Amino acid sequence: MRRLKPLLVAVAALAVVAGGLWLWRSAGDDGSREDGYTAQAAVRPTSVRAAPATPGNGSLFPLGGARGCLKGTGGLSWIPCRPTVKGQYDVSSLVISPDGRFAYGVSPNSGYVPDRRGIRKRDVPGGTIVAFSRDAGTGTLRQLEGADACVRDARAPVNRVTAPCDRKAIGLAGAKTITLSPDGRFAYVAALNSSAIAAFRRDPRTGGLRQLPGAAACVGGVKVNGRRICPREGRALRGVRWVEVSSDGKNVYAASPAGDAIAAFSRDPATGGLRQLPGADGCIQDRLARISSGCPTGNGLNYPRTIALAPDGRNAYVASDSADDTYGNDPANGDAVSAFSRDPATGALRQLPGKASCVKNNRSRATTLCPTIGRGLLDAFHVTVSPDGRHVYVGSDASRRGAIAVFRRDLTTGELIQLPGRKGCLGNGSGCGPAKGVKGADSVTISANGRRLYVTGFFSEAVGVFLRSPATGAIRQLRGRAACVRDVNSKDPCRRVVKGLQAPRNVVLSPDGRTAYVPASGSGTITILRVGSRP
């Protein structure tokens, strides 16, 4: 919501000029040949040795035609993509099954209410999952048929977005992020309006999703008419936006910005059911949390956006935003990345001691009690760990300018040490080296062999493309047309242009590393791009 308010002002101006045109901005790419790169499927790091080679230098090219941009049948009329997808609106997250045969996207809303001038006033609640089969040869997506096509929240209003979805689920309102278990048999959705994590069984043959039965259907949940939505109670899930499964499949972790907290769950690998860890192991909240969840406290956890686990399972890292302006008196104990040890037996998290506990931006408020100062962490949004576990990257809004902070990870202690000088951060943050297409850096994605890095620029309406040194962790942007790819309406200086990149949320790479998928909530689209070669 903190991000949405300045956007709505720009939206209003565009709507007046263009008769209701509601757009954001983006950026482009190119392709000089270099040794191959590969990618992670379903945002799960794989072994560098197993990474297949990919043509080109990792730059992105439009797939071309109607198949390169997928929009919902109830989507925004002025977005220049064919409306073919039932149940899709402001798609904010995408995941690909480990075998590469299916893909799933989630949308938190199902439309908007205009004011008297026809300008977007507020969102209409929703919560949907859309399911696709994936052509491994071409990378194209095709929505599943019948009841498998999409799932909607049981309490969502029935309208042109939700009506085509025959299958219903509880605890799915405001579906924000979707992830899969390492074996691909189960799906988990963080639903911010339900304040819940909804769980689904996935049919590996058909790709269809069905909510788990009984008490395992969802955990957490707000109360409606005095009754909790989900049968299983959960703490520290207020406004949950992010969910992550450990690589060993034993645990699930969630980041809940509105609760200034993170939550930990055990996971039954046979049934997919979740149970919050008992007592103090179940959650950690910021020491200045607006609303207490009854959790132990930590530093640098104000408005935690995302959580990432190291491939070795020994550490977790959390990116924490600054104060959300929805809460006027928020002391903003954020603008930081915090570090935790993980007990591989129980899954419990403990904040690292002393100077290793968290790193805060050099412009953070004094209330952010992190002992270590860093750069490029203002409005920290997304954190990811390299496939070899040696480096950690944080994408930050940086007051809408965008920055990527780069850290070396101590493999013994888990402590983060920022790289020196301009190697320590790129983008438009204070003291960072320049980068294109990364304004409002929403996510950082690393290829499976660790040689390529992609950043979505929410306000740039673009994706920036970078080379990465596996040895040092340093990144540098590709040159010329390869540097970034932008939306057709973006004004960022990217020379390669595609449709459907308004407010891009993340880059998801196919298992073979040859195709990239970008869900964009502003345009309500999924854009499909070729990696390293023209279609």
C-alpha cells in the first residue's frame, strides 16, 4: 500500500490524458555471445554442476505474437495483450513445477472501483490461482481446461474475473505469493487479505490443484463474524505476503509485513499439512512491532517483505522495508536485511548474535538497532541467496530509484559482509554504481549456474540483466541493448521493448534456463521472454 499511493497519483494523470490509461514504467536487453548460463525452476536453487548451458549471454528477447503476453479475460482493456486467461487479474507471483511441465500464477484482486472520473479508486477483493501447462520446446503457456483452469477464494465477489473459476478454496483472499514443495506435490499460497497460508495438493500428471482437506486446508486466517476462516490457527500471519519452503521440504516460512513478523512451520511431507512450530520457535517479531503476535523479538524486522533460505539450510535472511505510510506512527525499525541461523532438525530460527544480526541502510532511522551499516538497503524489498550459498543479494526500492546490495556470506557463521566500494551495490541508491531498468527493484533472480542475475524494476517497468562472478559475487550490467528490457510505455532508457511489463514482480526461469516468465501486477499480465537468443 505504501507503494501504491504515489502510483495512484501518476495513474490519475495518465487516465485523464489517455482516457483511462492506467500504466506504470519498464526497461530492456541485448545478446553478445558468452559461455552459457542456466536457471532456477520454481525459485529453487539447483546444483551449479547440474545447470544446463544456455545460448547467448543471458539477455532477454520478446517471444513475439499473442503467445508472448498473457492477460486475463477480465483484465484491463487498454493493455495491448490478448485476454485469454480465466481468473487472472493483477498477477503478482508465478512458479514453475520442478519438471517444467506446469506453471501457476496468483492474483490478489479481481478488479477496481473507479471514481466519478473513471480513475481507479480502490481494488475489488479477489484471490485466484491460475494454472497452465508449459511447452518445454517453445516455452509457451496454455491454461488448463475445465475446473483445473483456476481456483478462487470462496468469499471473493463473483465477477468477470472470478466467475470462470469453478473450484473454490478458503484462505485465498489477496493471494500474493505461490511456491511449491521441492518434490512438486504441494503448493502453498500466502494470502494477505486472509492473513493465511493456503495449502494445495498438485496432480503431477494433470497439473490440477485441490485444496488439502479438513484442518490442513489453511493455517491462520482473519475472523469473519467471529469465526476464523482457517481451521488451523497461526500466529504472526497478519498481512502475510511471502511464503518459502525449505530445500529439505521439512519447513515452511512466511513473512508478514503488517505484523512486523516472520513465522515458522513444520511440514508433513506425506500430506503437505502445516503446523506452526511450538512456543518461541513459532515466530519472531520486530522489537517495535505495531501489533504484538506474542513472539520473541528481533531487530531489523519492520515490515518484512521476503525471506530466503541458504541452499545448505543453515541460515535464513529477511529483507525489511521502511515504515508503511498506512501506519502513521510506525517507528520504522527496518531498511535492513536480518540474518538467522536455522536448526535443521526442528526448523527453528534464531537471529545471529552481535554485529551479524542485521545490516541496516546508512539512512535508516536510529530505531533500527542493527549494529552494522550498509548501502543500497533503503526500502529493502527482496532477498535471495546464490545457488552456491556464497553470496546474498537484496533488491531495494531506494525511494523509487532502485538498488541491488551485494553481500558475501560467511559459510561458517552465516554473517553477511557487503562487498567494498561500488561492487557492494548497483542502481540508484546512495553510494551505488549506476544501473538501468531497476527503479523500485522488486526482485532478484539468479540463474542456476550462478552466472546471470535479473532484477525487476517496479517503477522502471523493466527487467535489468547482469553478469555475475560466481567467485566474487560482483555483478555488472550487460551493455547496449542487452542491458534491460522495458514495457512499451516505459520511459526508462532501455532499447529493447516488449508488452506487459507494467509493475513487474519477479523473473522466473524455466528449468532449462531458456525461457523467462515475468508476472506484472500493473498490466495484469505474464510476459514470456527468450533467454540469450531470438525466437
